[in-house]
Amino acid sequence: MAERTISHSSSQIILVFLLIFSIVLLFQASCSEAQSGFLPKQEVDALKEIASQLGKKDWNFSLNPCDGNSNWNTSRRIDMPQYNNSVICNCSFPGGVCHVTKIFLKGQNLQGVLPPSLAKLPYLNTIDLTRNYLSGTIPLEWASTQLEYLSVIVNRLSGPIPGYLGNLKTLVYMSLENNMFNGTVPAELGKLVNLENLILNANNLTGQLPKELNNLTKLTELRLSSNNFTGNLPDFSSWKNLTKLELQASGFQGPIPPSISVLKNLTELRISDLGGGASDFPLLRDMTSMQKLMLRSCNLVGKIPYYIINMMTLQTLDLSFNKLEGEVPNLEGLEGLQFMYLTRNSLSGTIPDWITGRDTQHQIDLSYNNFSESSEPSTCRETLNLFKSFTGGKTSELGKCLLQSFPCSKDYYSLHVNCGGKSTVIGNKVFEADEDSAGAAKFVPSKENWGTSSTGDFWDVTTSIANYTANNVSVLRVNDSDLYTTARLSPLSLTYYGRCLANGNYTVTLYFAEIILRDDQSFQSLGRRMFDVYVQDERKLKDFNIEKEAQGVDRVAKEEYTGVVVKDGILEIRFHYSGKGSTAVPTRGTYGPLISAISVVSEFNPPSKGKKKIFIAVGTVASTLLIVLSILGFAWRRWHSRQKISREEELRGLDLRTGLFTYRQIKAATDNFSATNKIGEGGFGAVYKGMLLDGTVIAVKQLSPKSKQGNREFVNEIGMISGLLHPNVVRLYGCCIEGDQLLLVYEYLENNNLARAVFGPQDLQLELDWSTRQKICIGIAKGLSFLHDESALKIVHRDIKTNNILLDEELNPKISDFGLAKLVEEENTHISTRVAGTIGYMAPEYALWGYLTYKADVYSFGIVALEIVAGKSNMSYRPSEDYVCLLDWALVLQQRGSLVELVDPRLGSNINEGEAIRMIKVALLCTNPSPALRPTMSAALGMLEGRISTQEFSSDPSVYNDGLNLQGLRDKYDELQFSSIEPQSFSTSSDTKESSAMTSSTDR
């Protein structure tokens, strides 16, 4: 009985506790509801109607729209940064009542109409429906709302802009950008006296602006670009509060009215592509707060006004495509001026030092002007575009940057470029890679025979180099899809130029595909891309629309032009943005020309390769004999005449084009072979520096008369190198044969040879950073690739080593010393020849068996590449007694997987580790003991430039274990040196004093 009483009492206590707990929960829930507030039923019903009219199906009405849950409020998504799904309430009203004040539904591809039920939200002041797929027009019901902010950017709204919008007198901000509104701007908009921002860009508006808009005196932003307005530009007198004015390709006619001078508060002015006649530069003197100034294609004449220097906050200046003359004013004080575009004017005088002295953060384009050629800077900056900037002289077309780096070595008859993409083969055509050819102000001499010039930055966004390349992420169901996976974009002008082309008629084919805009039912299909195309400066296409021409996106449109005339070896293809189309689809700042690929083919047959080779070979031998006979005859006549000729007369008679030199001429040029002019001593004689009266510096190689080997090399070098012209092969000017005097005259190279620069005496070494070493290695590869594959005379050098790589003033490499070179006929797979070369650089099959192919040079190149990256000599570097040489050590590091240890420690952290590892891997592939497994020089070049993967070739170091032992090879070298083979067959690496005919005496 007692137990039952206790149990009953306990049950009562538990029930009381549960009752209290429930009351607490109810109280907390009540407090929570009171805290978040509640939305009146009328507004909830209005939201349901709005959702239905918009086609929005994911609002969950079982949840309170005003409590901040993610169903009703998501400012953005990771996969869609422009996405916004927010309903914002004001819950400060008495009794915990909330009211909807703002709705943001951005980037959701809603496919309904603008909801009339919006008028049922009496407290709504903001509606933003940016980037959807809404159609129809703006409902009449909206005119009765209290909206302050209205944005319907990027939709399918059409018809005239409704005049009843003038009743929305509370409006402060209105943007109807990128829709299909047509007709004239209604005069009723003049009633919006509180309006501060009016944006009507990218519609189909016509006619003139109504005078009633002058009532909008509070305007701070007015944008009317990419429309079809008519008549002259409006009077700006009433809009004195404007800070931003944009009128790009609006359809208006110039000139710019004087009333623009009243807009003293402007920070951004963008006017472009005005019709009408020429006009003077507008008066902008008092606009000292200007940050971005564009007056592009406005038919401006006269000079650039000096008062621009007073715009101390100026960041962007675009005065391109006008008719401005005179010199560029001194704007050195504008430190924040990052972008300056003056392309395609008639500016003259010298290029100011303040421009050439600016760093790479400043993008400056001076292309297509008439500056003095003498003012062209000696060094070329990547972000200073000087393409066709000069008048008169030999560099007026392309400038020193291109002519010095890539002189034409031969005529070309075709050109194929995969714009923005990697190298690809289509049929029998190799479309070259174009992976670094665009920028805000960039002149790119990509190859010997082509390059690009680009100008302009994408406004309204922070740009990077990635903005200038388009990449397709969808599946392309077209033929030759590799050509259309990438494309080049330009916000203003992009020129592809071909050079070194044989003169004649060509067929130009341009490949287009719209790979950015879509054709689905989304806002990404609502863009309009329009641009112009010029070939040889003749406009071929105006307002070209790829999607329209190809009848859809991801489809191919080809434009072919026949009979394109090439004169002076130059062809220009230019893509130009004239301000039309959309700039906000799929994202802000996406617009401008889009080109996928270019093909240029001659309409005439190039000379037969076989005939050309025979002609050049015969011509080379004949010219050599002619030179020798001419010099002997000249010497005979000179001996009989016994005339005394002064030093000045001798030098004046020196003509580098003839290749004919007398001993007296060379004595005069070298100051009688003065010891102070001696710059090297080789196995076959001394090297001297000389100078002509016109300042031309030459290098003279004097071969010893006692050396029979020297005689053979003398004749061989004349025959080999006299017919070669390539930026990475040293140039031979001529020779002298008088009595027992044998002299070769070369171009003079200022920075001596690569061996001295990398691992010579400490006081003579150069500080070569990684990018310079990379440039040198690629330059050597280009030179060898030319000798093996591109030259009419196919040549095996046989003695590639760091001593025979010379460096000019800009540290560009040039292959020298062709005394041991061999001419190879294509039908011969190899040459059996007496061994000649340098220990440490000779390929095993050549050193041991005299088996000579192009792959012998490939092996030598591999050794040189290792020395460049390691900063050590192959033969003198032995980290321990277990290793024979640098190559031996590299193979061990490869097996350990630690190739980075090979990199020169002097480079420190300033190195591109990926490029360094790639260079080492290429070097090891080139030094494979089996010539069949070595890449060709063109393949090695492709790997160094990143166009070909090193994985395409086997690089297993174990092959060396079963192949040739390096120590045994070195012993074999020693054996050969003391055998019956003539010692002169080798020039050992111990000849550290040897310096080729072009080396410098400058100490560093």
C-alpha cells in the first residue's frame, strides 16, 4: 500500500514537470515568432501570385519569408556568383508585423513575365530581376507602386518603353539594359525628377532623345550605348550633376557639343563611334576628378590637350582611332594612369622617355602612328605596343623588336594559327599554337613569320590575361573541333599579321564559332556579339554576328577571301569592336571580336624544294668560287699597281654586301691587329675586334697559315654559313685570301660565348636569371632546328658546345663555328666520317664508330641544356669519384626522383621549377645513348616551349645501365686521341681560351 502511494506521488511530480516544460517551449516559440515577425496574409498571397507569374517554383510557403531561412534568402551560390534569391522584410512595425521591402531574384533564368502582382506589396521599394529569361513588357500596375530601385538587366522584354513609367516619381535608379525595347524614349520619363541613374544600354531604341529629359537634373549616371538613336548628341547643360556618362555606338552624330564642358563632376566619360565630320577636341579642362576617359572613334583632330595632366586621378585614357596629331603631351605626373590607348592616330615626334621608362604595370598602346624611328627604344617592353608606330626607314612597318629578334630567313607560302589554343593538325595543315598573344596593349612577335598586336581592356570589370581567351566547356559536334575549343577575344582591336610571305595573291580563311553565348532558354542566350573584320586594312565584314552567320552557337562559320594581295611580305588581318552588341552576357565585360583560327595559303605554287635546294647549293658554291677568284684577281691587280691607300680610303671601300675584303682593309679595321683588339685565341688562330668608319663593329677570325686543318675549315665555313640567315645563327660577312693570310669576317657579338657567361672565370661570368637561360636554350634549339629541317641546305654542325654559342647585346644565342659542319643529303640516313668534335659533347655512336646523323647535334644540345640549367660544365663537374660528369650525375638524380637538385643554386628562389624540370627532362631525352630514341630538334624545341609533352618519349635512365658506360667512353676518347687518328680531329674542352670570331672583350 505504501509503495503504491509513493508511485502515485512520483507520477504526479513527473506530470507537473512535463506541463512546465511544455509551457516553456510554447513561450520560447511565441518569443521566436514575435522576434522574427509575421507577414500579413495579403502579402503572402501576393508572393504566391508573383511566383506564379515569374515562373518561380522553389519558394516554400510553409516557411516564414521574413525569418531569414535559406529558402527565401540566398545571396549567391558558389556555382553561380551572380545568383541572388532574397526577399527582404522590414519587421519594425508595431505588433511584430513585417512587410516585404526588397526582392532580388538574379541569375535564375525565370521564364515568365514581369509580375503585375508586384503592386500588391505596398511597402516594396526595390525589385531586381537581373539575368533571367522574362518576356513581355513592364506592367501598368507597377506605375502605382512606390518603387525606388528597378533593374531588369538582361531579359527578353520588348516593345516600346511604357510612358506610364513616368508616374513612378519615387524612382531613383532604373536600368533596362540588354533587352529588346524599341521605338523612342518616351517624353514621360522627364517626370522622374528624383531619378539619379538611367541605364538604357543595348536595346533597339531609335529617334532623338526627348527634350523633357532635361528635367532630370538629379542624374548622376546616364548610359545610352549600343542603340540606334538619330540626330546630334544631346545638350548636356541640364545634367550638371553627372558623374558617369556613356554613349558608345549610340547612333548619335558628332561633334561633341560645347555644353559637355559644364559636366565638371564627371569621373567617367565614354563616347565612341560617332558619325559626322571631323571636330576639335572637346573642352574638358575643368573635369579634374576624371578617372576613366574614352573618346574613341570620334573623328577628333588637332592635338591632345596638355590640361589632361590636371586629371590627377586618371586611370584610363582611350583616344584611339581618331585623327590626332602632334606629340604626346607630358603626362608623367599621372602615376595612376594604368591604361593609355592612342592607337591609330597621326601622332608624331619622339616617343617620350616617361612612356618608355614605365614598368610593366602600365599598359600603353601607340600602334599605328607616325613617330620618329630614331626614338624607338632599344629594348622592348611587353606592355608597350609599338606595332607600326613609326614613319620612314626600314623599321616603319614592324619595328626593331620584330626585325632584330626575327629577321626573315626565307619566304613563306602559308600560315595557319589556332587562335588561343595549342598546336593541332587538321588534315595536312599544322595550325600553330597561339597561347600567349593577347593583352591590353601587347605586340607579340610570336614566330619568325607571324605575330599579333592587341589593344584595349574590358571595361567595368577587373581584367586578367584570362579575359582575352575564350574556352568552350560544352561538347562540340563539329568537324575539326580542336580549332574551336578556344578562341581569342578582344575588347577593342586584335591584329594577326603574317610576315616573310612571298609576294603574290593568297586565300585567307577565317574560322569562327560562338563558344561563349548559348542558344538555350537562359539569359546566357541573350547576348549579341558584333564586330568588324579587316583584311589588308580593307573592311570585309561590318557588324559581323557569328551566331547569326553560323545559324546557332557551337557551329562553324567560315569566311574565305581569295586574291588577297601581299606586298613587301606582310599580311594583316584585324578584328575590331565598334561598340555594338551586349557587354553583360553571360557576365559583365564579355564582348568584342572572337576568332577561332586563321589559315593563309598562297594561290601560286612555291618553288620546287628540290630545285630550290639545287639552285641554292650551286649558287653557294659558285658565289664562293667567285669570291675567291675575285679576291685573287683583286690582289694580283693591287700587287702590280703598288698603290698606297690610306686607312680611311680602305674603310670606305669596305662593303659588307660583297663579302670581298683585302688584307689592308682588315688591318685598317683592326688597327693593324692591335693586341688591344684581340678578343680570343683558338686552336686555329686569333680573333680580333674591328670597327668601320660608319660605326659597324666586326669580328675577324685569323686562321693560322701553318694549319692544314685550318685551311679545310676555312673553306668549309665559307661554303656552309654564307648561305644561312637565321636569328640564332651567326652571320658571316665575308672573307680575305691574300698570300698565306686566311681571314673570316663576322658580325660582332657583345657578350662573348655561353661557356664564359655560365661557368667561366668568376669576374667574367654574367648573372643569367632563369628566364634568360630559358630564352637561350630555346634559341639554340631554334637555330639547330633551322639547320636540320628548315634551311635549304641541311647541315649537321658536329661541334655544338657552350664555347660555340655566342651571345649578343640582348643575350640572344647564336650558333657559330661551322668549320666542322657537314652537308647532309636527304636520301642519306647517315654519314660515315672521320671523328671531329669536342670531348664531353660528342654522341657515343659518332665518337666510337663515326656514325653521323642529325641526332649527333641533338646529343650535344642535350649536354648544353644540362650545363645551362645546372650552371656547370659537363666535363669539369664531378660531385664525387663515383660520377664521371654532369650527365652522369643528372641520370642518378633522375633515378632518385630529385632532378630539382641539378638546378644552379645561384638562381635561388627566382626560378620556374616546372620549366627547369622540363628542360632537364628534354636534355636527358636528347642524350639517350641510342640515336633512334632521341627526339628530333624540332620535337625538342616543341617540348621546351611546352607544345609537346616530354611523356611522349621514353626517358627511362635504366637504358644507360645496359648501354655505354660513361667512364669507358671517356677512356675511349683518350685512346682515340693517341691513336693514328690526327689529334686535330678533336678540339678538347680544355681550350678554355678559345673564342669564336664574334666574341666580346667586354669585362663583366
